Amino acid sequence: MSAPKAEITVKPRADEGHEPPLAAAGLIVSEVPLRVKGLLAFVAVAVYAVLLTSYTFYKKTELSDEFERLRSFYEVEDQLRQVDAAVLHIVMAVFVNSGTDDQKMGVQRFRENFELLKRKNAELAVRFPFAAVGLAGIERAMAQADARPSEDGLAAMNAELLKVKSEVTRHIDASRQEQKKTAERFHMLWDSAALASLMFGLLGLILLGAIIGLFFTRLTNDLRTLKGRALDIINGVRKGSMPVNRNDEVGELMQAVNHMARALDEREKELVIARQRYFHQEKMAAVGALAAGVAHEIGNPIAAMSGVLQEMAEEQGARAQAAGGVSGKLDMLRAQIRRLSAITREISGYAAPQSAEHQLLDLNGLVRTAAGLMSYDKRMHLVNLRLDLDSQLPAIYGVADQLTQVLMNLLINAADALEPVEDRPREITIRSEVSDGKVRLTVSDNGCGMDTGTLDRAFEAFFTTKSRGTGLGLSICYSFITEHGGTIEIDSAIGRGTRVQVILPLPADDGNNSL
């Protein structure tokens, strides 16, 4: 025993078609305008430039420190050379006076040159204390020479001078070594700073070029896609949407083009439906005129035949006993003629001009008319069509032709759904009633039913599962019922059948309009 299948209900939304365009498309994204993107790019470039400038100034400070250090070593060397020159003058003075008898004069000249040495050494000590030389030994030797001028005193002073000169020479050599190291460090810092600045500058240019190239490449591709989509729309291609992966003005434009394509597609479908409705009205008018003519042409022979039968019945009245068999045949002919007359009256009633304006209508009468016409359809020959109509149903405002077409479409769909059914009696039930202050008309069948995918697209224009038809039947029904201020709902289950409910509003004075 198969498990029962779930029923599915489709109810068109009352606010369908009134959603914001981009929200209906499901493509709304957080907006980051191109201007903001440009500002962010400018800020990024500015930050990079500030960082590069800061790095350059940092390296410049290092280079300046090394340069000042190098300059100080040159100044130290210059001061040391002045001290060395002063020592050399004293040595020369001692050498000149070493062979003379006037030792006191030699000491006096030594003292004069020593004062110059002290002054130069004091200047050196003020600026570069680490390079100053000690003169205490020379002062002691000079004091002894002043007390006892002699060759030995001059020799002692000369020995102290040589010590000082050796110390000065050592300081000069050390200063030159520091100068060399500092110069090497300066050149190394200069080369590294220049190379780093060049590399960072080139890296920034490469990154900026890559970002700009990527941005404009993507922008160009999206604009080409947008152009292609626009040309497709111009050429009538509406299916599919552009993938939107941007969140700026171009993305909004692409979303707008997608929405425009969908709106144009919907508009074209509406125009096709409107044309179908117009063609249907023209066709119904032509069929009505033809039916009226046929009914008129058939009615005349039927009237003549009815008159002849009446005359024959009167002539046979006197001979009823002998013509009993003939009388029975005449009654049979009379019954068939009455049936033909009823059919022509139905056709004439259907062919009567219908107003295109809303007016008070007997919905039950429209149901009976549609059911009577459908009874002549060969698909209805094996179908039990049952009418369960509320005799107290109020009148409704509507357009008779449109509501009749809705009923005919629903009955045709029900008859088509019953064609494959072989294992049970085929039944269609039409029920009318008042519920919750509205008129509810239900057309149900026990046909094959619809699956979920078919039911979800039941009201979609041009969608059909039949081998014949245009797929506009239910779409037109939905359009007509919506124009009447009503709703249409479908319940269906595979193997159990379909139930369509049309809900229409009552007039304001519905209490006085029962038909």
C-alpha cells in the first residue's frame, strides 16, 4: 500500500510585483562607491609615501650622524697636527740650542714654544678631550732645566718632547683609522639607503601599477559584460542574469540592467497575454456571430419541422387507433426536435453580446452556461460533472466574458487531468458558496494531480506540461481574477487530483443581491 502523498498549495502573493527592484532580484549588496575606493587608494598611497619618507629621513639622520662623526675625526686630526707642529717647533728649538753655551737662552726659547704647545693642547682638550696629550713630564723637565740649566736638562726636555710627539702620532694614526672606518660606514649606509629607497620606490610603483591594472582590467571586463548584456536585451535575449560580484556603482548598474531585462521580459509576457486576451475576445465574438447565424439557420428548419409534425399529429388524431405506431415515432421526433431547440437556445444565449464593463452577475448562471457548453466536449463524455451551487449565492460585480473564460479554462484543465485516469470514475465538482464575507467558487477533480515543480510554476506565463496549448490558461485566469479584486488558489497532490478555488469579493450591498 503506497504512502499518502502530501498536498501542495500555491497562493500568489498579494504584494507580488511590488518589491524593490534590486531586493526582488536578491542582489542587494553593501555599497562601496568608486569615489570611496579612490579615496582608499589615495590614503593607501599617502600612507606608503609617508612610510617611505619616514624611512628616508631615518636613513638621512644616520648618514648625518656618520658625516658629523667623520667631520669630527678630521677636526681632531687637524688639531693633533697643530699640536704635533708645536712639538716639532720645540724639538727644533732644543736641537738648535743644544750645542751653545747659553743654556739659559735655550730654556727661554723652549718655554716660549711650550706655551704655544700648551695653548694648542688646551684647545684640543676643550673640543676633543680624548685626544689631548699629557704635558706634565715636559713641565717637570722644564722646571728642572730652569733651576739648573745644562745639557742634561735640555736632553731631558727633548726626551719628554719625543714622548709627547709619539703620543700625538699615535692619536693621529687612531684618528685616521676611525676616519677610514667612519667613511666606510658612511658609504655603506649611503649605498644601503639609496638601494632601499630605490627598491621601496619601485615596489610601490609595481604594487600601484598592479592594483590600477587589476582594477581597470576588472572594470573593463565588467563594462564589456554589461555592454554584451545590453546588446542581448536590444536583440531580444532576456534569459539569464549577469553575475554581479561588485559592490559599487558599476555593480548597481549591472543589477539595474538585470532587473531591466526581467522587467522587459515580464512586460513582453504581459503584452503577449494582452494580445491573447484581445484575440480571444475577437475569436469569441466571431464564434458568437457564427453560432448565432448557425442557431438562426438551424432554428428555421426546426420550426418548420415542428409545424409539420404538429399538423401530422392533428391529421392522425382521427385515426389514432390504426396509427398507434406512427404516433409513437412522431413523439420521438418531437422530443429530438425539442432537444435541438434547447441546444440552439443555449448557443444563442452564449452568442449574445456580453458587456466589457463590470456589472452585477449571477455566478451560478455563468457556471451553468460554461458547464452546459463543456458538456458537448468529447473529453467530458466519460466525466461525471456535478454542480453543487448555493441557491442563495449573492450577485457579484464582474465581466461575464472574463469569468466565463476562467470557468472554461478551469474545466478544460480538469478534463485534461482526467484523461489518463482509468482506475476510478472520473469526476469534476463545481461548488459555489459564501465564506468569510466572500464568494468562493471551487472546481475540483480526481485526476492525475501535479508535482511540486509543476505547481510552483502553475501561474507562470507560457509554462505548460501539455503537448498542446500555449501555457497561458492559468496565467490569464490569474490576471482576470486579480482584476476582479479576487484571488485564486491551487491545492494538488499526485494521484489524488487538483482543487482550484476562486475567491471573489462581494459588492457593498451584497445583502440585497441574491440571485
